Amino acid sequence: MLVTDDLMPGMGGTELADALHAIKPDAPVLVISGYAESHGINPALLRLAKPLRKDELAESLSQRRG
């Protein structure tokens, strides 16, 4: 499972997810963003907005693990 921020220096979360999926297509991904807009984020990726609530994060992680 990959949990990543959307905006990072050098490579964004969506690009990181794409790189992971190139070698492990079924890997679950959770992208966390501080922005309300989701432009540029693959709609197939689960996205959470910051600030996160603990229960919201726990639920999302549980869903992604299957």
C-alpha cells in the first residue's frame, strides 16, 4: 500500500502511483492533498483532503487493504 502526499519535490503523488503501478498494477494507493481541487489526480486513485481526521484515514486505509 502506498500512502503519499499529492505535492512533493521532484515527483508528485500521482506520478509516484503511476510508477508503482507500472511494477505492481494491483497496489492500493491513497493520495493525500491539502488542496480542495483534484486537478491532475487520477480519478481512479483514492484521495483524501487535509486536514485528515483519524477515523477518516483509518476507514480509507481499511477500504484500500480489502
